[in-house]
Amino acid sequence: MHKYLFFLKCSSVVIKVAAWIFLFFGLVGSISLFSGKLPDNPRWMGFLTLAFYLFIFFFFFLVAKMADILSGIIKTERKD
């Protein structure tokens, strides 16, 4: 398991960056829907868009947090 420690740390960082990018796109899309800049879509679609991107953000962030916890467990096991 020690050989996967670097992979877990790197993948955790990449997944966290992806989560923040999804959140940014969700906020930008929701704000544009709330403000009415997209005339073909109703404003309530902004709530659905925001909810969907928040779900994706929290899912990715949870996966990254589990990878951090797993790498911490492997690191403490390594010291023993």
C-alpha cells in the first residue's frame, strides 16, 4: 500500500481542483439563469442547476477527503 501513497495524494488534489471548478461553473450558470441573461430558460432552472452542481461538488470533495484519510492511515501505518 505504500507505493500508492503518492498516487492518493496527487489524485486527492486533482479531484479537489475539479470539485472547485464544477462549483464555479455551477455558480456562474446559476447566476446567469437567475439574472435572466438566458431568455429561453426560466429562472427556476437556476435552482436546479445550482443543486446539481452542488451535489457534484460535494461528491467529488467527499471522494477527495476519503483519499486524504486513506493516505493518512497508510502514513501512520508506515511509522509503525
